[in-house]
Amino acid sequence: MGRAGGDFDDIEWVDDGSELTAPPRLPWPRWLTVAVVVLSVAAVVAVLNTVRRTPPAAPPAALVTAPASSSRPAATTSVPAATSSPLAVSKLRLGHPLLGVSAGWELFARGTGVLARIEPAAGRVTLTPVPDLRSGGPVYLLAGPDRAIIRPLDSVPAYVVPDGQPARQLPGTLNEDGPVFPGPEPGQMWVRPADDHQPVMALATLDGDRLADFVQVPAGSSSFEAVGDGAGYLLYPGIGGVYAARPDGPHRISTGALLAVGPTGWLVVECDAQYRCRTVLIDRLDGSRRTVPTTLASRDRSGVISPDGSTAAMMTAGQNGSSGLYLLDLVTGSRRAVDVAVTQQTLDGAIAFSPDGKWLFAITAGGELAVIDRRTGVVSDLDVPLPTLSQLAVRPASY
């Protein structure tokens, strides 16, 4: 998918983080072009291998006091220095847009020891080395307005990657174990605070300042069971169904099981006392419910609903650590199989829609980036060299 070779005549690597525009070129002899391509690809592979082999030491952090505001008390925030990295941030400038995209949305892709920031409209890929996460468990990847956050579920260091800068440790107030999710506004995230005497998820800024809003963890559940609802709030599987968690308290949205989430609503399966089941689409705005004419198995989970609410990308349990994938039409109930095996290594982020809903991105079982045309189900790739990947997150153009 994301390839490691090919026709790179108009590609330029810049290792110091700056962007250069190639001057007009005179025709080269074909043998010289091939030689440059081979040497460039070999250099990229060497860089990525070095990133995997040489995790930098965790940096020390300095403490500062955040100013008080009307919505939250003053807080002590850990502001770390930049990590000492053996490699500079590298930028791959393609010289042309990817996938014909003109909007400014971006795709983040995490691999072992590296984070790739893909800007389709600008035709640019930025690779940032990331220290060893010291964890083999689930990892959360968030894309903020000017940075990405990598937060392992375990009690180990987490990292922030500011745009165009080296990775740093997260501030201490965000560097606790547990899940994190995007908040309802840009620059916000849900975290599990360490200083509360009751189980809650609290809203905080990406700088580590806690905000006033928080949500209670429903009885019989825990913060580790939370699921992002697709629009900046949380869902919990609990006693008797699935609950939407908001600052005004939990609200049950279904007595069944959650299948897929998206910005417009949720897909669930519900059964009556005689185990007669139906697939139901719930509208986020007004709570209206509509039966989707299809039967989904219990293994059809971890789905993502497209931004326009018309399609759900559904993963099915497979073998050898991979999942099958199909596109479900939420109006007709018809399915279109996608010829790709998707990774099961990540808790979230194996698949993601582009903000316009035209493309579905998936991390394959082999760690490659698959690009799927939502209308046809055809699988392709970005045709750019990328490292082995495991997780995705999308930054909307509105950020």
C-alpha cells in the first residue's frame, strides 16, 4: 500500500524541518534518475530503521503554574523540554496533491517509533521520531489543531508531537494512565484524572489545564470501557444497554449493543425477549430511530459511520490478528466487501473516513496504509514511501 519505491523524480526529502521547492529541472539521463531514486529510497529506509532501533531517553520536565480563569482554578502543569532525538523531523514534499484533495484536512498515522503527518492537499508527508512507548497495550492517538497526542493506556510516558517539532512528553496532568478521547471543541480532550475520589472522565485542554466539565462513569462500568461517540463526547456499555455520557448525566441510548459510531449518530443491534433482533440507526440530534434492513452478527463491531451518515465501515473478526472489512449502506442495508485484511492490533484507529467521506483509510494486517474509495470499494494506496503503521487519526480542515 504505502510503498517504498517507485517514480520519485519530483520528491524531495528535507531533514531539518524546512520546506524547499525544487527549481526547474533539466532533463536527466534515465540511468542517473534511476540511481538517485535508489539512493533516496535507501536513505529513507535507513532513517526509519534507525528510528525503530534507537528510542531516545525520556526528557526531564519543568513545572510552571497555569493562570487562573473564570472557568477553572489555577493548576500546576508539567511543561517538558523537547526530547533529544537522534534524527531531525523529516519532510517529504511531493510537488502535487494526493487523491485530488484540495481541502486542508490531514491524516496522522502512527508506527513504531515514528508519527507520519500526511497533508494531501499540500502534497507533503512529515515524519517525526517518537520515543519507545514502553507498552505493548492499547494506544490512543488524537489529532489536535496544532499537535498530535500519543497516549498509551498503561501507566507509562505519553507524548505530544507539535506540528513540525520533535516529540515531547505530555504535561503531568495528562500523563496519567487510562484512555483519552477528543473533546467537543478543538484543543480539548477527555482524560481520567488522578485526583478525583469518584470515577469520572474530565475535560482538559491539550496543554493540560483541566476544564469545568466532567462526566460520571455509570455504575457497573469504568473509564477503561469508555468509547468515543464520534462527536466529542463519550459512550459507555453499562447495565441494560449503552449510555451517552454528558455533563448533565448519563442517558441510555439503546438496550442493545453498540456496532458503529459517527458524527451523525450510532448503529446498534437490539433484541426482544424472544431474541428477535434488528439493526437500528439512532440520530444524534433528535434521537430518532430507524431500522436498517440487514442482520449483523455480534462479531461485526468497531464500525465507523461516514460523516454524512450514509455508510458504515464495519470490521469483522478474522484470523491471524486481522479483520475483514465491508461497507454497509445505512439506507438499503446492502453490503460491499472490501478486499483488504485490517489490523486488530489497535484499540481504535484501524479505520478512519476522510472528512468529506469520499475515502476510507485502513491499516492493513501488514502495517500498510490502504486507501478505499467509498463509492466503489476499490483499494489503492497513496503511492508514497511510508513506514510500517498501526493507527490512524484525522484532523479536519476546520481545525
